[in-house]
Amino acid sequence: MLMTTTQQAASFMIQRYDLEGAAAVLENEGLLLLPTDALWCIACLADDPVAIERLKRIKKGQGETTFEILFSSLKMLKEHAPLLHPRLETLLAFHRRPLTILTDAGPQIRSNSLMPDGRMAARVVHDEYCRGLIRMVGRPLATTFAHFDDSPYPDHFGRIRSDIIESVDYVAKYRPREASTGMPTIMVQLDQNDELDFLRD
């Protein structure tokens, strides 16, 4: 039992050190690679215009760069999406698989991280590392998948191209070999009749 406790304490300390390193990079207009509930992503602070433009340059030539904005809780999302529809809120509260919703964004979210129609692709994360990092910086993250169109989805660190790794300022040390779901999240919006419309499942 003592060994298990010691291992848990060591794991906590490593993760804390890792989170602090990632947070320091984010707060200085930095980019990082990190695992999420679904795939590995490149991330920056969602209210940092300089970092968002840096992130876009990495994906230049890949068509329109789309971002998912990650929140640590439903409460945090509602602070940045004051017009969140009750049907989407209910779906987020009870849906257990990684889920992205399209909704109107509040003024704190930079316009250059929004969808072409001005809405926000928002996700409440359940991944322990992601959630801890967002809580530490106190701000949502703008993310895009860490791959190019001609490469596999980055379901673990080994699938990420070296040129992407070299373009960021920090790589999370959390579960580098562990595979994720291997697919993008489910994406849903409300149609004109306020019915759920699944754009990606």
C-alpha cells in the first residue's frame, strides 16, 4: 500500500511540474502540444491574438484553420457563451463522449479563433491534464488538431510529425504513449427549429 501511495504522489508531482511548465508557456504567447479527450492538439490561450496567429501559420496551406475552444467546466463555458441554448447545455451536462458544440461566443473569445460564421466550436474537457491546465491559467484554450491533411489523426504522440513538434514551445509530458479515441469529437449544433443537428459523429 505504501508503494502505491508513493507512486501516486510521484505522479502528482510530475503532473504539477508539467502543468506549471505548460502554463508559463501559454502566458507568454506560447504554443504547446497536449493530449485531449480525443486527439493530440496544438493549443494556445483563446484570448491571445499573437499566439492564435502563430498557430494559424503552422497550419498555413491546409485550408481554413478551425479551432475548438476548450473549457474546464460547463460553468466556465457559460461565462464565455452567455447565450448558450438550454438544449445544448443539457447535452453537455449528460453526454459522456467528447462533444463539441457550435454556439455564440462572448467578447472574451478572440474573433480570429471563431468559425467562419462567427460562432465558437466549444468543448468542455474531461481529460485530467487539460482540465488542470485550464484551471491553472484561468482561461480557455484555443486548439487545433496536431496534424496536416495528409497525415493520420494524432491519437498518440508518436503520430505527430516532427515539423509540428519543432514549431511549438512546449510538449506535454502527460501520457505520451497512451492512445486516445483516435477520432475527432462529435460535433453538434441547433438547426433553425432548435433541433439537434449532428455535423460530425
